[in-house]
Amino acid sequence: MSLVSVQNISKSYWRDSQEIRVLTNISFDIAEGDFLGLMGPSGSGKTTLLNLIAGIDKPTKGSITVSSTDISKLNESELAKWRARHIGFVFQFYNLMPVLTAFENVELPLLLSKLSKKERREHVEFALQIVGLGDRVHHYPKQLSGGQEQRVAIARAIVTDPTVLVADEPTGDLDKVSAEEILKLLERLNTEFKKTIIMVTHDPRAAERAHKIRHLDKGELS
Amino acid sequence: MKIPLTYTLKSLWTRKLTTTLTIGGISMVVFVFAAVLMLAYGVEKTLIETGSDENVIVIRKAAQAELQSQIDRDAANIIKTLPELAATPDGKPFAANELFVLINIFKKGSGDMGNVTVRGITSESMLLRPQIKILEGKMFTAGTSEIIVGSSIAKRFQGCTIGERLKFGGNYWTIVGVFDGNGTGFDSEIWGDVEQMLPAFGRPVFSSLTFRLKNQSDFDALKTKIESDRRLNYLEIQHEKEYYAEQSRLMAIFIRVIGTVVSIIFSFGATIGAMITMYAAVANRTVEIGTLRSLGFRRRNILAAFLIESVLIASLGAAIGLFTASFLQLFVISTVNFGTFSELAFGFTLSLAVIKYTAIFALGIGFIGGFLPAVRAARLNIVNALRAS
Amino acid sequence: MHILKLIFKNMLRHKLRSFLTVLGIAIAVMAFGLMRTVISSWNSGVEASAANRLVTVHAVSFIYPLPLSYQDQIAKVPGVRKVSFANWFQGIYKDKDQFFARFAVDPDNFFDLYPEVVVSPKEKEAMKNQRNGCIIGAKIARTYNLKIGDLMNIDGDIYPGQWQMQVVGIYHGRDETSDETWMLFNWHYLDEGLKQASPGRAGQVGWYIVDIGDPNQRAAISAAIDNLFTNSPAETKTQTEKEFNQSFVSMSGAILTAIDVVSFVIIGIILMILMNTMVMTARERIREYAVLKTLGFSSSHLVSLIGGESLLISSIGGALGVAITFPITSGIHKVVPPQWFPVFNLETMTVVLAAASALLAGVLAAAFPATRAVQTKIVDGLRQIG
């Protein structure tokens, strides 16, 4: 039984009455506990595919099932609720709120849960410890290095204990050393905490860490 | 090397909504500012133009206006025979003894009554005021109870069209004509034969005497003459123009004071609005500014570009505000003239001076509002500006 | 942390912009309060009029006098309790610009009909007994530095001649809305002067003030009074004091309407300033809003985030504006001559309206940027740079 099941999905955009096909008839499964690397050149559609699985975009055709929920059938607000529960998102440019401290940034998704203040604090502190930033709790993003910012972003992604962790070029904006640390962290989340991870990257060294690699080219899986 | 204007224009265009909102805010402020000036100017123009440069008016000394004034027939006759007075083409003294009273008439479209001036005139009155033209119907016939009404009375009051009868002073008066006073206060009056009106209102005395001098330079001599004559020294002579200017003074001051307070407050608001927009423009374009500087533009080019942008926004606001305000000229409004208690119709009047002051006002807003943000833009450090995201 | 904290932190992000916006709103709210106060000041005579008082004037115009003999006739009309009278005296005190109201009044019962004019019985007696005695409002006494015993020389215009009054009393308004700028003097002083100077004008009064016990009877009593004098040389028009005062206010209606319009333009300006700020703010944060959406925040969260910030700014601006309106109105009241605005109070209703318009602007200003934030697709929002 696979955790994520992508069936026959296609995705097109319309620009000036011209159809631009980004993905064509893609099907694949991801099992629980997998660490999947999605590779491909720029414009191959890998980010689009990731966005579809994360439920922030909708396919033109086909269906995506994540732990037996067909997310292509959910409406806007159901999808928001679903994301809060099941998806942890890591971005290339971290996307932290500049006005909030590391702690507050990580706490953000928990505001949507019913946890008490005390429980929230425990969760946040735990997540920050996992990513190794227990000592940077009250720092603002601009006081952190790129690698540290990305680790805060990862803490924010895992604090809700999501079903799937999706990462879009998580090392794309980092130097070699920081990138290495982030990849190690992701690997540890996969092995130690059994997180299912889907990572988009075009960096072969990043891809090495993944258990499985799928290549996308011109919207088709190879 | 100057930063091309197209850069400024395109920047404004990319931020359409913000630009529109700022222009909208400034245009509202300009609208109010222009409206106040137009109102004050309209009142002044109506009343001052009512008086003629050549005419001289006599009223009782303590009276503030014709309404409270009284001149007995003897005194009027003495003045009429004074040698300083000009003569009409048919050889009579160029002078008119008039009656000024108020009556109540219902206004159109509301249950309110308004105070309307009724002026009893002589045949010389028309000669003294050549701007008066009969628009419709005919002049009243002397010795009858016929009357003519000013164009703004015909428009705004009930039962004031040709053929209708008005009841006042214990008599019925038939309207036989409508006259136009060329935008003066006479438009808000009703005229009839003074010799018919005096007995009707039970008045033995006139309200005022208006006449024309042979030589304008005789005015001071005549003034001394009247003041030293024991039969006349309860009277006061004034140039008609000054008399009406005095009538408008209180109201014009009132409008000016309120208008100035409003304008000062509003200009603060508008300047702040422009400042918010320009600070945001600078913040959003930090990288662009850095790039321009690295291309070789100087600090003062950057300063100029942002000042021009701000002044441009204000100018557009001024144009829209003035354009909208110019439509106010279509409205005639009426208010009570504090001097006489009578209704006075006047309009918002646009003049070159109004346009000039409004333009200065708006450009000032643009310049002051844009100055601090432009200075901030000019002072940015190139390296930091380029690094900003 | 709470969502409120994020709203608060967001507001402090562009401190200068938020500060300027708050300041702009405060100034506009203050201007609104000021304009409304001018209007309510103008209407204060109407608001302060008593329901149980009728005013009888000459039917042709209030400038024509009525015979004194009408007093007894009106007093006999069923439902009438008391009849008093007054003349508009005007005249010039010092110079033409000092235009506070000057009336010759019936010394016997004028004060009985005007309970809002508070004056001691001793002073009333003094005015009754001294022919040229006058009682002045406290504000007039303050402005011209007059005290009991002082003489006031008035140059008559409607009633020619030199008139000299002596201040025998100073009255106070019963409440804040009472006009304290009147000068009231003994009618008999005027009448005796006229008997000598122009006997034809003696024995006449400007208007009658009629006290009716039951305000509901006003229509019937007015008609009964006017019927008494139909077809006489001086026909009358009787109306409630409110209608009478209203007719003066409506004469200057155009200026009032103009101020009224201006006060609503101000709300438009508040909206423009705030909306501009919110639109800029929301545009800069489109990417953040997209991130919040990926974290599972729903559209309603974004709406409350943007709306909350807008409301926070507008309430601070509104509160500040209302706060500065109080000293400014009282400052203006002190600076302008008292006769311009005999009553110049910031009414509770004005404060409520000012605050409400700031809040309304807060809601409206958020509407557009919030809609845009909600409608922006996550993927587009994430692609947005900066």
C-alpha cells in the first residue's frame, strides 16, 4: 500500500489562449518512509509536480491520493485544512516571516491546531532541537545565516508531524557546507523519524541522499 | 545626465492602484480647496459687482444697510438739486430715491419661506444700472401696481412668473416682466414703482438715494457739504461699490476663515498621503536606485526623479480636482446676506486667481510630500541598495 | 503567540508608513469633528428651542412690528398660559463687527418664558425698575469685560439715536447648549425713546412669545392666534420656536450644506490614505501570504490578518483624532469672537460619528487588498519576488 499515489495527471497553463503543457500523463507511487528525489532540468515540471502533491496547485487531469484521501477532489478550504495536517513544506528561499522570531515562525502552523500554549512551546522547542537550533530560539531571520534559516524552515515543516515532507530545492540557495548540513538533517529525519520526503533538486549531490530518484524531462517521467 | 521621464511615468504606471489612490486623495483635497475659494470669490463678485464705480449711495449714518436706513423726502429733494449731480438726457437729476423692504415668499421645492428684497424704484433707477435687462415680458408701468422680478427670484420662488400676482403691503401686485442683473445682487430682488410702494407699506420715507456725479472728483467736497448741512447731516454718502463691498465683507470673511482652517488641515492630510506613497516608492525601488547609481546617475538625479514623480502625482490630482470643481459653477446657491437679512443667490465662480492658488497649493503638497522620500532615495548607499531584496 | 501579535508586528514593520497613516487619519478625523461641530453649533438654536413656546410674527416678514395690543388678545386664546414679547434692537456697539444679539424685552415676564436664561430675582427686579437697565450673557460680559454698573453706549440703526444702557445683571445659560451672548434690556426704555423721536413707531413689538402648556396643542393654538388677526392691517404668522429658529438656519442653508458635503469628503480622504497603505502593504507581502497558505492557513485567516492591521491602524488614528479634537474645538472657541458660534460644543454624537467613520474606513480599506490576497493562487504568490 503506497502512501502517495499519483495517477495519470496532466497539468497545463493557459497563456494568451495558448496551452502550455507542463506535465503529461504522469503516474507513480511513493511508499511510506520513502525519500524520493525528483530531478530534471529547469522547466521540466518538477516543481509543478511537487506543488500538486503538496496540494497548493490542482492538476488539469488525473488524481492524487495521499493516505487514501483524493486531494484533487478537495475544495479550497478543505485543502487548507488538509495541508495544515499532512504537509510540511520546505522552500528554496526559506520563506520565513521576517517580523517573527525563529520560535514564532516555527509556532505558526501550530496556531491552526487545538494545542495549548504549553504544548505548543514543547513542540516548537523539540523541533528546533532536532534541527540543532535550540540556542537560536529568539533570533530573527535576519540574524541567522542561510543554513540556519533553512533549518528553522525545516523545523516549521516538521513541527506538526506531517504525513509528507516536501522540499523544493532546499539547498539551492546555500553554500556547499550548509547544503551538506541540510541534506544530513533531511536524511536523519527520514531514517530516525521515519518521515516520508519528496525533494525536488537539480543538484546531483543532493540527489545522492535520496533512496529513489525519478527524472522528469519535458513534463514526462523517465 | 538626467533620468528620463519615461522611467518616472512607467514607475507610476506599474503601481496603478497606489498612484490612483494618491491622485484620488489629492484631488479631493484640491476640490475642497478650490470650492472654498470659488465660493468666497462668488460672494464677493456678486455683491461687489452690484455696485457701480460711478454711482454714489446715500443712507442714514447709523444704518448698516438700506434695510435700516431712512431718508425723508425733503432731504432727498435737497440732495437732488445739488449742482454736483449729473443730469439725465432729458434734463432731470441723475438720481433715484428708492425704498428697500423685505417680504416672505415660499421657496420652490420646500415648505421654507425666504426673505426677498422688494425695491421701489424710479425711472432713473434703470439709468443708474445699465446692466439691468428685461429678459421676458416688459418693464412695469409707473403709477400702477405692476412689478418685475429678478431672474433668480423667478427661478427659486413660488408664484414668481409673469402673469402671477403677489400679495404684500396690503396690495396685490402683478408680475409683468423678468429682469436679468448680469449676476449681481439685483437678480435676487423684486422691483416696482416707489411711489406705489411707499403708501402700500405705510412708509413716509425712502430708504436710500442713489445718484451719479458730474465729476467723480467732486465726491469729497460733496461729502463735506452734506456733513455740514444741518438738514442732511444725519446722512452718509458712500461710493456704491464700497457700500456693496462692505455688505459682502462679513460673509466673505466667514467663508475665508472656515476655508483657511479647512485648507490647512487638509493640506497636512494630503501631504502625508503623498509622503506615504513616495516613501513606499523609494522602498520598493531600492535595487533600481542602486542600479541607476551604479550606471553613473548622480544623487541629485535620483532626488530630481523622485521629486518629479511626486509633483506629477500632485499635478494630476490638481487637474482632476479643479476639473471636478469647475462643475460647481453650474450650481447657484442662496444664503442669507447677514447685512440685510435678505436671500442672496450666488454661484461658485472660477477665476484665474482661483486656478493659480489651487495649482500652487497642489504643487506645494507634491513638493513637500515628495521631498523627504526623495532625500532618502538620494542618500542610499549604492552597495547596500543593490543588496536589498 | 497569537494572531494578534502577528498583526501588531506587521503594523510595526514599516514604522514610518504606519505612523504617517495614523497621523493622516488623526488629522482627517479631527477635521471631520470640527466640521460637524460647526454645523451643530449653527443648529444649536434649533436644538435648544423649547417645545412649549410659540412665536408670533408679522405675516409679511419678521422685520415688521405688531401692535402691543395683541398681547392681551393672544393671552385670551384657550391653551395659552403666558405671552411675552421682544424687539430685535440690533444697533452698533463699539463698531459694526460686534454683532451679538440685542433685544428689547418685556421686563414683566420674559424670564418666566425662558427658564434657560438663569438670572437672580434681584437682577430681574433691577431691570424692571430701571428703565435703561440691561442684563447680558456671561460670555458677552467676559468678552467685553463688563460688570454690573457698567454703561453700554449703543448707536441705534433700526431705532435711530444714542442709547445708553446700564448693566444691572449677568445671566448664565442653564446648560451647555444655552446661548450666553444675548443682551436683554427693558422694552419700555425703547418705547419711551420712540414716543419722543418717532411716535408712529411707539407701542409696537417685534414678535410675541407664547407659552402653551401642552406642546401637542401647538397646531390648534397657532391657528387660533392667527385667526384673531385675519384681515387686520397686521396679520400674523404663528409657529413653534423650533420652526422659527429653523427658518433662520435654513436661510444660511447653502453654506451649511457645503460644510456638510466637505465633512463627508473627509471620510473619503481617510479611506484613500488608509487604503493606499493597505494596498502597498498587502502587495509587498503576497509571497508571505502564499507561504501562510501552504502552512494551511485559510482565506479567512488572511482576511483577519489584513483586516486586523487595517482596523488597528484606523482605530489608533481615530482615537488620536478624537483626542486632539477636544483641545482644538475649545481652542477655536476661545479664539473666534463668541457671537460667531454662541455654542460650540463637541457633541457625543460627533465623536461617535468620527470614530465610526474611521472604523468604517478601516474595514473598507482592507476589502480590496484582502480580496486580492485571497484570490492570488499559492503558486503565483510564491513566484512573486519581494
